[in-house]
Amino acid sequence: MNALAGTFLIIPARGWSLALPASAVRRVLSEHEWPEEAPAPADLDETLGVEPDVGATPRRVLVLGDSSGEVAVRVRGALSMREVDPGRIWPLPIGLLGGRTAGFLEGIVLEDGAKPVFVIDARRVTERRRSGG
Amino acid sequence: MASLLPVQIKDHWFAIDASAVREILGPRPWAVIPGASSEIPGVLGWKGRAIVVVDLGAMAARPAPLVEGEVRARTLVVEAGACFVAIPVDAAREAKSVSPERIHAPQLALEKFASAETELDGIPIAVVDVAALIETLKGAQKG
């Protein structure tokens, strides 16, 4: 799974962490930095169908970008950056997994004693946001 | 002769084709996939890959589904068609040879997903075709 390896923005969630490829993240803003006149960003938790850490703060706005433009999503919790070695990210058997969240997942990092880290397919998130989902 | 592996989840006994069982591991933690079905609630790591967890307990006549964080004493790794799946169970017994004529269509409807039925040690037991079960579950997810 070398194509997936690289640097990721880690977002804590309930019982696991989410990892967004850093290459897809154009900017990280504090919530108050988001222009008041702009449409409020959707919560990434809700888009993915996962539960955030209870009471997690602070809230941030991530601006995700690709060749088609940018979309903004709101996240909460203490963000961090992490380098993941090649081979540590295992592909998920998506075809066997049901549910809304699985459709956004690209891989998983499983380590003894640590919360699972789900690697998010940023392209699917941006597509969903653009389509208004 | 068919070789069947009796496995137990709570008070349910099932028989799985032993030739499809690649490994019997000890307790293995698994990761729940948010929003996944109770039948395939998550994944676990096996030989450098993530394989799905199939919970027979969730499909049993008297459901006894895995709950998040629950780890059963044994984990079967079963080859099911083109993929491998993990089946957590409470116990696994020695495989038993059964003549084909003693394996018949489900008559007692022990479990809704049973592909067949037989008797082991005089007790009716549901035979699970894991590959067929996976195909059924995949179809249900697509539908």
C-alpha cells in the first residue's frame, strides 16, 4: 500500500482516529477565522457518519483541495501530523464492509495497544461536499 | 468424507468446513467499522492485511452479537472464495469426519444462515458454508 504512505493529518474520534492525507489539506483554520459571510462548513464527523470524541475541542476548519477546487469541513479535537511508513497502512476490504463510513475509508493502521487509525479517501470527501452531501 | 470443525458461540454450536479454515488463532482484538452491519462489524489484522470480522453470533437464531471491545477466545481465519475472513468464536473442538449422506438440507431450521445440517455426537448442528454466507451478505449490502 505504498501509494497511501506519507504524511497524514490525524483527527481524533470516538474509539479511533481518522487520518487525512496531508497533501489534500490546503489550510487549517481556527473556527473564528472562517469568514462569517461564507456558508458554514459541514462537520466531517457527520459527513463520514462517525462520532466525535465527547467534548472534543478545539474546532477547526480544514480546507481540502484538489484539481477541481476547494471545500471546507469542520473537525474537532487536537489535530496532529504523523508520518506513516510504507506497509503500515493496510487496504480495507471495502467490498465486504457495509455502511456509510466504509465508503469513505481507504485503509487502516492497526497497532497493538493503539486506537485504530482509519485513512480517509479525501477525494470522496470533497466529492461528497461538492454534491452537497 | 467431509471434515467439519465444531465451533461454539455462547450456547450455539456451528460446524464449518475444516478444509476452508486456514488458522485457529487465540483471542484477537478487532476494530469496529463505524456504521458497519452487525454481521460484519469490523476488521482485524492478519498477516499484514486487514480482513473482515464475520460474526456468526449476530446471525444466530438467538442473536449473541459481538459488542465493541468484546474479544472471543478463538479466532478462525477462513478462506471464503477470493477472500479471507475472521470468525471469532468462544470455543473450537477437534474436527470430525462426517460422511456426505449424513449432511442434509436444514430441517430443524437451527440457524437461518445454515447451508446444511448434520449430527455430531448425536446433536443436530448447523453447517455453515462461509463462502456462500459471504456472498449472501455482500448481496444484502448492495441491495
